Amino acid sequence: MLLFLLLLASTGKCQVQQVTGQLKNGSCACEVNTNMWLFPAAKYEVTLLQVESCEDNLKSLQEQVHLSNQRLPEIHAVVDNITQRLEPYQYLNYKGLYSPLSLRQLGEELSKLETDIISISIQVNNAETTKLSKEVHKLQRDVGMMHMANSINMKTVKERLRYLKNSVESCLSIPRDFKGQHRYCLKGLLSNISVPVTTKISPYGKNIITGSWGQQALMDREGLKNSFWIQPLLHSHISGNVLRMYESYEDFMASAHHKDVVLAPSNTHTNAVEGPSAVLYGEALYYHCYSSADICRYDLNNKAVTRVELPRIGKDYRKFPYCYFDCLANSDVDVEADETGLWAIYATVASHGNIVVSKISWDNEAETLNVTQTWETKLFKKAATNAFMVCGVLYATRYLDDSNEEVFYAFDTATGKEDNTLALRLEKISKGVASLSYNPITKKLYMFNDGYLLAYKAEF
């Protein structure tokens, strides 16, 4: 018996078959199975179908990739554009400045964008489309919340605003050993505010709910130091042209022996007082001039009015009143006095509505009123109910409830540092606070509170 090895070569492969043969009649006889070298037609047909299917799938994938490469950058650009446009609304959402019409337009664009992304996701469902879909859903949720904030009850909106303001991470605090740059300044920040030490109904009655009042604020005027004054806003609670003065505390408390000074021919004259903004400083009354971006100085001796325009406020002088919960009409510009002199508190579009503080000075020789220096803070003016100055430090208040205000913020003009961790309460009789001013002579705060005149001791 002979053993033969048949080696057959095929394209790219070699196959070996072992065959047993027998010697017959001088010849080797063996049986060889040739079926294994037959062409696999059935397998070939199956493979051919798979190749054709693969080509179809590949073509579909190529079309999807082309669509993805073409549309996804466009959608990215639209999302980025809408995100950038939405950011100012997110910032102004709880400040009362956004436009519902603009939000509706954004919502419509986002809905259309969502439809496009869903259409693409059906064909190209990958991480990129999922990310885009999540971004659009987030933007839609933000816009929806803004719309809802305009329709839910006001108390919820108020609480949300308070929460946001209180949750802001505190800036660098003013050093507790801060000393003012003026010889009259005390050490440190305000540490406490007393209960009201003076409580009186305005001589104009409780129907006149806005105005300013206090005592002479210039230390060098000894003869006028005990004089009290009231400047009521008799025209629609927004403007006035009369200053009422009392020579003593007794006359003031009895509402007797007063002297009325007419500041302008009418309540709407250009020299009239706009908003609860006045302060008696020396022999002049300083206040916000009616229907302008100017500060006025009315000289009590010669009855002359001198003006100076506040920097960068322009025609936007009625855009940023004190608000917090309820906006106080025409309280956009506030004139204050402290140990260092006169100040103007306001906000501008350029400062994004944040409080701006300007130093005001009177040049007696040139008889001109000047703005000598200006500071910008990080406090949105409409998030405060009022503000005042002490030793060059700005203090701001906010509403707690109908019986309490809170001093919550301070800005030091000497260092530029801020502190929003304060929590000094002021008791009040009624909800509205028209004006709140500090007097550097008496170290008291004077509040015009819905027709009530309140005074507090400031403690350091």
C-alpha cells in the first residue's frame, strides 16, 4: 500500500489531501474526492448579497455624514447665537428690564431649532446631536422660567429675588479697622442702628407719601445746626418746589413757626425737585433737578440755582429707580451728605444699572458746582430700596417685610472694596421708604416712611 500526498494550489491558499492507494497490475490505483475543489457557488451568492447590502449601508452612512458635516455647524452657530442673546435676559430676568416680546421670539426660534435637531437625530443619532438637544432644552427651560416669573404670584418672585441676592458669594469685605479719610469719621463700619428715636407724622399729612427731611448737614454752620427741614413731593408724589424750614426741634415737633422757601415757579419747572433726593447742606439745598440729568444747588441767600450734569447718565436718568420689590417713582438720582461732603447716587446704562457714586463739590470762589470723582459699584440699583453715605462709604438697604428694612451692602470709596454680608435692621411704621439720609452732625439716619418721619441713631 502506498501513501500519496496530493498537494493542490489555489489562489492565496494551499490545501492537502491524504489518499491511500493500492498497487495493481504494476500500477498504483487510488480514489480521490474532487468535490472539495468545486467552486462554492452558494457561498459566493450569499457573500455577494452581503457586499451589495454593505455598499447600500455605506452609501447611506456617507449621506448622513455629509448632512451632519453640513448642518451641525449651522445649528451650533444658531445655538451659540441664541445663548449669547439669552444671557442679558438671564441677568435682567429678575430686574424687570427684559422684553416679553423678545423672549417670545427667542422661544419661537428655539422651537424651530428643536424640530431641526429631531429631524437630524432620526438620521444621525450620535453624541453631538444629543449634546445639541440638551442645550436647546436647557435654553427652552430658561426662557419658559422667565415667562413664568412674569405670571406667578408676586410673593414668589420677591422671595426668589431675595434668595438670589443673599446667595451671591460675598466680595472682599471692608476691613473692620477701616478708618475714613476725614477728621470727623469714626472707626469701622456701621455696627448697629437703633429703634426710631423720633417718630412724627409729616406736617403735610399721611397722603403725601414721598419726600425728604432732616437736619442741617454741614458741620461748619453752627448757627444752622439745629434747623430742621422738609421737602415734600406734592406733584403726583414725584416732584415739588417748596422747602419748609424750622429753626428748632421744638418748632419741628409742634409743626409751628415754619418758613416756606419756593424753589421754582411750579412743581414741573426745570428748577423744581424731582424725586425724594434733597439735602440741606450749609446755606443751600442740593437736589435732583426736574426732568434732567442735573444736580441743582438752590442758594437760600440769593435764590440762585446752579447746576451740574452727572457723568455718563445722559437721557437715561429715569431708567434705574430704587426698586427691590416695589419701584419708587423718580428715585433714580439720590443726593446725600456725610462727613466728607456731598454725593450723588445713581446708575447708568454704561454701568449695566449698577450703582454709581459721584463726589459733588461747590466752588465758592468760581460759584460753580462740580463733579470731582466717580466710582462704579457691583450692586444693581433696582435691587435696593434706598442708599446713603457715611464717611465715604455707601450703604444700601433692602426690604425685609412691611415693618423692617435691612442694611445689607457697603462700598468703600477709599479702597473700592465691597461688603454684602451686613444685616442691620431698621424698624419702620409703613412699607414704603421714600428717602433715607445720614446726618454727619447728629450721627442719625432720617427716613421718610409713607408720610411718617423717622430718625435713628447710627452706631459704630
